Amino acid sequence: MTTPALAARSPAAEPAASAAANWLRIGQEHYGASRNDAAIAAYQCGLAVAAAEPSGQIPTATISELHSHLGNAWMVRGTRPRL
């Protein structure tokens, strides 16, 4: 008997993955409404959730989308963040 891939993830990882995906969704809603500063903040929160978790707990696709959408929001906003 094989174990499905989703069952292999620990139950504790689910809330964090859901939180990161939720921040991605919130960011997309803000971005769609031209609220770029709020979208940027939401994407950054999603990345902070992902950074706080052990490697592999957040789906790579979610992290990639957060980074991609964050870059797009900064590009549309027209200014670069100060590092």
C-alpha cells in the first residue's frame, strides 16, 4: 500500500502552508484592486510565514508565486525597495 504525497506531510505543516497560501490570495486581491502597497505587504507576510517554517513544509509553488507576485507588485508600484 502506498501513502499519498499529501499524507506524507506532517499535520503541523498544514496551518503554515494554508497561511502562506492565504497571504498569497490576499495579496492577489489587493493587487487586482490596484492596492499595490497592501499587496506588497501581504506577499511579504506570506514569505515571512514560509521563512519561519522548516524547509519543505510550504509548497515550493506557493513560495515561487509569492516571490513572483511580489516582484510584479514592486514593478507596477514604480519604485525599488531600499535594501
